Amino acid sequence: MSRNEPAPIGTQLSRLAAAAPHSPAVTCGGRTITRAELESTSNRLARAYAELGVGIGDYVTVAVPNSIEWVQAVTAVWKLGAIPQPLSPRMPDAEFAALLDLKPRALIVGRSDPRGVAASVTDDFNGTADLSDSPLPEAVSPTWKSLASGGSTGRPKLIEAGGDGRIDAGFLAGLMGNLPSDTHLVPVPLSHNTGFTSAAIALLTGQHLVLMPRFDPEEFLRLISNHRVNYLATVPTIMQRVLPVYRAAPDRYDLTSLRRMWHLAAPCPPNIKEAWIDLVGPETVWELYGGTELQALTFISGTEWVGHRGSVGRVVAGEMTVLDDDGNPCPPGTVGEIYMRPKPGNAPTYRYVGSTAKSHGNWESLGDLGWFDDDGYLYLADRRVDMFTVGGRNVYPAEIENALSEHPAVLSCLVVGIPHEDLGQVPHALVHTDGPDLDDAAVRAFVAERLADYKVPRSVEFVDTPLRDDAGKARRTAVRDAVIARLRAQADR
């Protein structure tokens, strides 16, 4: 190992435990373990996994809810030089199996293999009581994470980080505005890149990592207040769900400890972002845009955003361009497909296992549409697969959802295109609301005040559960198919 090269992840964690054994490492569900306790339990667990055949370079799927057990499992995998591959424990068997088919797994933690192929253990598995908790031989994972994604293709794939298990977590923390003394809240699933990477940075730089087992807006606010949280990375869905709870009892919560709050993973309705800027200050609210692949990134601070409302920022890493359907660069203000690539000469930031991204030369697309302004600020329109046409005119669901989100009674919403015999498709809105007086006519009238008539939903459906998961993701194609099936069933009665 060269003098300036970071140590392997396992070694970094062991050094932190030796330097500050009694410092809190992880808190979740009212329980806290120290750095020394994480070191001891993960060393024993690593030996237990090794007895089951896990070694350097092996894939270990961790299908465990946000918990201390998740952290212990992933840490044990790193210490063996194996590759942690997180998946949601609630993923349907068919989708779970399709991802497992992409690469052999040495072990699955948290659930069994629906194919009956890979060995598995429960999330509370600890091996035998006689296993040593002493340090393990130094081992380097060939890649420090492998995340699952359907991405722009809708087909399952794994995205392996381009670097090995000697990551420079301090550099990443500095880039994102972390301090080693921070209390770092992760309210999103650890099976998604936002949660996984945030947790890894916190663990590897000595921060106190606070996890939410599952998102709850009141608990989110309570954790920030009680733990004096300094840093968090979240998604617009969570930002939207928290606001009405905070506004109902603002004196109950103290958010003054927050120094940096990132949001990413989905477009944020401008009124939701403005509300958070008013709440915690523009210098606190930051936005990141980029894929799990990290070919390129944009950043924007709340202070910048106020002058470029709706933008996701300027390119700070890699390169981005916007191309039309013929592969030609779009002029400023013209919507096209966003393509990315690392800067020439830089090492690849990822490796695909399974499906690959759409490409144009050495540019790759994640399926997003958008445009640059004259100052180089990027704006998102929507995903190409989500766009639909109404009478030949392009409609972006995110634009309608942004308009709907301005209504104070709308907690979340989702818009899909459904078939129409004259116009081809028309917008259908699903609305999660806490306003008993909100009906479909009121929804349509509200949107009509803000958008052109062809963008106004022709039909509205009210639901009583959130429309996006805790990572801000929505299975829009599945939702659209279900809506069409319901409407056809109603028409056949």
C-alpha cells in the first residue's frame, strides 16, 4: 500500500475504534453502540461469515431493514474483503430473484433465496459464541459497494463502485460538508445509494450515525431535536411529509443544530424547497443531482437556488451535455436528454453488472430530460420513460406534480398518462391528501390556475397512503398499469 493511499475500510474502522472506543458509532430505535462495540461485534460476525465460505471478492446480499444489525453485517463484509450488496428486505420475490441471477452470492443476510441457491442467515445471526473478536487480517474489497438499479432501462442491473475498498472517506466528507464531530441522520433506506453512501461516510470518518428504522415525520423531527443532528441527506418526499407535522407544532422541535441538509434522488417541488429554505436557512439546504454511477454531478446551494429557482445546479464533477433525439447538442433553454461522462483521463466511477445505460458515443444517459440555461445551470424536466404526449404535445408528469404539491392539503402526488381515444393520452393524478374538502374538481381547478389546459388532469384518484417510498422512488409504470386496469374494470361494469 502506498504512503498516500487510504487504508482498507476494515482497517479504517479498527483505527477509529482504537482512537475513540467509547464514542457512539450508531444509534437506531433507541439503542446505541460504541465504536468499540461495533469493532467487537463485526469482527466476530466476519469470522462467522468466513466459516460459511465468504472471502475476498465475494458478493454478500444484505436484505436487512435500517438497523444496527445492518451496520454490523456490512462492516463484517468489508472486513473480509467481500462486497456488500444491499437490497430492500421488502422487495418482491420475483424482483429479488432477478437481481440475484446477475451474479453469484456467497451469502444472503436477512432473507432466504427464493431460488433456493445461495446460503442465507437471519439478520440476528451471530455465529457461535466461541468466535474471537480480535482484529482480522487486513483485506481489500475489489469494490466497496454494489447497488441495485432498474435505472433508465427498467431492467435489473447492479452498479459496482469503480474504486476498491480503500476509499478516501475524508475527501468525500469534505466534499459534502461533513465534519468528524457531526451527528449524522440517515432517514432513507440503507438499500439505496443515498442511504448507503451517507452511512459509510459517517462510519468511516468518526461521526455519530443515527438511523431511522422506517421513516416517520414526527420521529424525524424528534431525532434532529434530541440528538442535535448537524447533517442529513434526504429526499423530497420526506421533506414534503415533514412540513405539515412541523407546522402543526413548531415549538415542539428544534432544528437549529442543522448545518447541512442535502436532498437528492428525485426532483423537488419548488414550493417544498422554498419552505425548507425559509425554515432552516438557504445556507443549510443543498441539492445534488447525479446517478448511482457518479459519472458526473451537479451541486447547488440554497443561496444559489434562490436566484435560479428550480435548478439542480452547475456541473461540479465530470461532464454533462443535453442532446436532442438526433444526438445534436441542444441550445440553452431547449429540453433534451441529459448525458454524462467522467472527465477525460479519469478512472471509471462504476461497473455495470446486467443491463447497461443508454449511450451516445462515450456519453451515457440515465434517462432524464432537462435543459441548461445561459449561465450553465441545469434544470430537470422529467424522465424520458415518464413523459407522455397529449394531442402530440409533450407532457412531463413532474411539472404537474410540482403544481399539485403547492396545494397545502396535498401530502404527495403522482401523475401518469392514461389512454384517450382522441388525444392519445391524458393526465391522471393520484393524490394523497389530509384535506377532507379536496375533491377532483378542486384539484383540476387548482392545476388549471397554474398550467396549460392540456396539462390539467382529466381524472383524479384519492389515496390514503404515500405514493413514493422512503427513498423518494415511485414505480410509475406499475402504478399506470394498475390505474388503467381499474378504469377498464369500471367501464366494463
